[in-house]
Amino acid sequence: MSYNRLNRIYASMKQRCCYPKCHHYKYYGARGITVCKEWLDEEIVKHPNTKGWLAFKKWALESGYKDDLTIDRIDVNKGYSPDNCRWISQKGQQNNRRNNRLVTYKGKTQTLSEWCDELHLNYKTVSTRINNYHWSVERAFEEAIGNVPDMATFQGRTQSIKSWCKELNINVFTVRTRLRSGWSIEKALETRPRNKQSNS
């Protein structure tokens, strides 16, 4: 168990909530996310063995801290405190983000990431179907995701998908997603994105 890692988690938590110069402050302190008085200690950087740090470390060790877990606020609109924090995996952390979209399918509601895990679907493909192409949840989940060939014939010539994308200045991921979604090669290559995207 790494106390240095735990100390970094503690310091980062304070910086996000208390220091306006911190890059992530706008997502935390600026919108009212605070650190409880029990854990708050303004001198953590200079004096790591102070009361606030020790209280946080005691809570962490008694609450299941492990080096492969991250601190998570149960209610993302409330601050850091013993009654609103827990230790979870990185994947669990992703499912508890403010901007996560909850999806209801067959009477059950959970995040899109959780649905893709449960149904063994590719998250990026399903997300693109719903968010970019405005497919219904049922269609996005139930329509087969096809394999994308490496080569494609277009306008009488055959070359790799990547070469076509480079030649036509279209994002490779966009074209592959279109093809997986059932688009013809002509439609996938000829339809221009709403916003100009660079090739990757």
C-alpha cells in the first residue's frame, strides 16, 4: 500500500476544490464542490502529518482504500466528506460522471457504458449511433455491428480505407463507424461531416 499515492490523492482533492489556479478548479471549487472541515488542512504541502491529512488517511484505510482504486463522490453534486465518498475502480468512476447519459432499455436504466458491457457491444460504435446518427436505443443495441474490410472499391479504384480517408480528407474513425453502422462505401466516403475533422 502506497501512502505517497494516498497523499497525492488528498493533495489533488484539495487543489481541485480550494485553489482557483488549479486547472480543474472550474469543475470543482468553482461550482461549489468543497472538502469537509474534518479533512481540510491548508498546510498539507508543507506539513504532511497534520490533522486534516491524518483524518483523511484514517478514513481511507477504514473505508477500503487500495492502490488500484480511486476516490469517488457518491453524489457528484456534493463535496468530499466521509459520508459522500468511497473507493471504487476507474471503470466505476467513469460510470459516475455528471455528464453520463442514462439509457433505458427493456425497462431497465443504467449508463451506456454499463449497457455495452452487459450486451458485449462496442461503446464507441453504439455511442456514435445514438449521439451522432440519432438512432433509437433499440436500433443502436440490436442492429448487428458488421466487420469493416481493410480494402474498399470506390469510383472504380480499390485501396485501403485509410488511404481513401487520407485522399478525401475524412476522419478514419468516422468512416469505419459509418461502415459498421451499415452505410455503403459510397455514402460513407461522400457524406461530409457536419464539422470539419482532421484525418487520423
